[in-house]
Amino acid sequence: MTIFDDGRAFAMLYAEKTGRKPVLDPAFVRATACEEEIGEEMLEAKDLTEQVDALIDSIYFLCDAIGKCTKSHEGMELWRDYMLYHGIESQFNVFKDISTYNSRRNRGEISQKRIYTVLKAQNFQNKENLIHCVFLVANELSRTHLNIQPLWDLVHAANMTKFEKGHMDPVTKKWIKPADFVAPDDAIRIEIQRQLETPH
């Protein structure tokens, strides 16, 4: 499974549970992936964990959007072609591909201003642009030198649980999380700390 498979699985589950047809909405993607996660959450982040969490959530919204406008496995095929254009043979893992791409580059520190500026300039109107946006945010994440895949897995598991077991409030039309839902924040913090304390 790739992050694009995860995004599509979430998009289809959301459509099934809410009865809403999975359709790409560029305005919604801009509001969530860019303005909310990067423009607000990352700007207000107090530490590395909160910055990483915001960036992963941004990618998740992008992969959800890609899942709404592509067929099964098409997202990864688009990503593979995108990386080949940049001279990288895809390992079918976005975060490993980005690490390879940046292996000879000076990555520096992550910057909310830099990623917000470049992401805000995107149109979010088609799958090709969304793949480019995934590249932009994942590239910023790579500056942390963290292994992002296990952090992504925590976010994806939480999102799927929230919609598999939750339900729609018939009055407010808002999604109600299941009683046993546990947000991934603490687990993300623990995993990042474990990685920082483990010699490479």
C-alpha cells in the first residue's frame, strides 16, 4: 500500500459513510491542505512534532483529493512518472523517493513561510498539480531527516478508525468520532522522540 492507496481508501470510505460523491473540490483542498494545515497549524506549531504533524496532515488532504479524481493505483503511477522526470527511479514509497532525491542536497531546516508560499501559489485543480503539491510538502518534510512512513501510518490508522466506527449526526450533519477514538498526536510525539534518540 502506498500513501496514494491510503488516500483513496479514505476518500472511498468517507463517500460510503456520508453518502457524498467523491468529487475533487479545489477550494476545499486549498482551505485544508494549504490554509488550515500550513497557514494556521504549522504557523502555530510550538515544536518539531507539531510541525511534522501539520505537514503530514497536509499531504493526507492532498492524497484524499487525488483519490477522488483517480482510478485505483493511478496516484502511484502519476508519482512514478513525476519522479522519473526528476531523474529518480521510484521505490513506490513517496518518502523514500524524496529522501533519494535530496540525498545530495543541503536540506536545512523546515520553514513554514517557504512551504506556505509555494503551496499557496498552486491551483489544486487537477491530479497532476496535486501530485506536484505532494512533492512540495514531502520535500519540506524531508528536511527533518525523520522516517516519515511510520508517522504517516499512525495518522492513516486514526483517520480510518474515525470513519469506520463513527457516524453522522442527523441534525448537525457533522461526523461524530467513536467513543474509543484516540487521536494520534501522542503516538506521533513518542515515535519522533524514539527516532531522534536512536543512532542512525
